[in-house]
Amino acid sequence: QEQAASVEQQFAAVQETAATVDEITHSGAQISKRATEVIATAQATAQTSRQGLRAVSDTAKAMDAIREQAEAVAGNIVSLSEKTQTVGDIIETVNDISERTHLLALNAAIEAAAAGESGRGFSVVASEMKLLADQAKAATSQVRGILGEIQRGINTSVMLTEEAVKRA
């Protein structure tokens, strides 16, 4: 009876041990499954991070290209501004010439009038010189107005380019 009781205890202990082993095996399988899921998630996260880094790098390169282009545009705008200044200087010279020509035409008209009949031909030339001087003066005024508009456009372009560079 003692031996039977001992065998029954041992049998119960073996069954309990077998149940524990089954639980441990089942837990191990669950842990392995979860570990596999964690590895897959970590790999997906790493892949997404690499894609994100590439996207950031590509964006930085694109922003550098935009900055370089904006700087090139700014350089062209400065060059245009300098050229409009040069054209303005030329217009000033043409305006001076037209004013002097106007005075010469006036003096020639006075001299032609003083010469009487023999100065009539000279009077026609003086009148034409005055007309040309007036036309030159009007044209320089128009060109000066256009240059002012161009300069305002250039200034606006400079500000827009600077803002674009800052945004980039």
C-alpha cells in the first residue's frame, strides 16, 4: 500500500511535471512567435527609417539646388540692375545732347532771322534741329519712365528671390 501510494504520488508528480513542461513548451512557442513578430516589426521600422533618411537627403539636395538657382537668379538680377543704370546714364547723356541741340537750334533760328532772306534755308535747318531735339527729349523721358518700371520690377524680383531662398 505504501508502495502504491508512493507510485501514485510519483505518477501525480510526473503528470504535474508533464503539464508544466507542456505549459513551458506552449509559452516558449508564444515567446518565439512574439519574438519573430518583434523582429519583423523592427526590420520594417529600419526599412522605413532608411527610406525616411533617403527622402530627407533628397530634399536637402533639392533645397541646395533651389538655393543655387535662386542665387543665380539674384546674380542675373544684379547684372540687369547694373545694365539699367548704364542705360540710365546713356539716356541722361542723350537728354543733355537734346537740350544743347535745342539751344543750338534756337540760336540758329535767331541768326537765320538776323540774316534775313539769305538765312531762310538756315532757318528751315534750325527748325528741323529743334524738332529733332524735342523728339529726343520726349523719347528720353519715355525711356526714363520705362527704366523706372524695370528697376521697380528688378527690386521686386530681388525681394521675391530673397524670400524664396529663406523659405528654401
